[in-house]
Amino acid sequence: MNIFRLAAELFIIYILYKLIFEFIIPIYHSTQKIKKQFGEMETKIQKDINAANARHSAVHKEPKVKREGDYIDFEEVK
């Protein structure tokens, strides 16, 4: 009877070993890798957005015009 109990305990230990090292740990590593990739992608997108905003604001700034002297009205010459 004692040998059957030992065999059952060894079988349970083997199943737990396989579960931990072939299922749980690889899933943990995969989730960590995916989180890292999403973080990198988010920072890249944020940099692209900031660069686009900088380009947009640089292009659409109103030029400052110095007005010297009096303003002369346009008159059509016939």
C-alpha cells in the first residue's frame, strides 16, 4: 500500500513540475515581453505625436509683421 502512495505522490509532483515549468513560467515571460513591447510602442507613438505637434505649430505660426509708417489704402487706377 505504501508503494502506491509513493507512486501517487511522485506523479502529483511530476504533474506540478510540468505545470509550473512548461505552462506558468512561459506565460509569465510572454506577458512581461508583451508589456515591454506595448510600453515601447506607446513611447514611440507619444514621440511621434509630439514631433507632429511641433511641426504643426512651427508651420502655422503667424509671422510677425513690422508695420512701419502709415498705412496707404489701395486705390484702383483706371
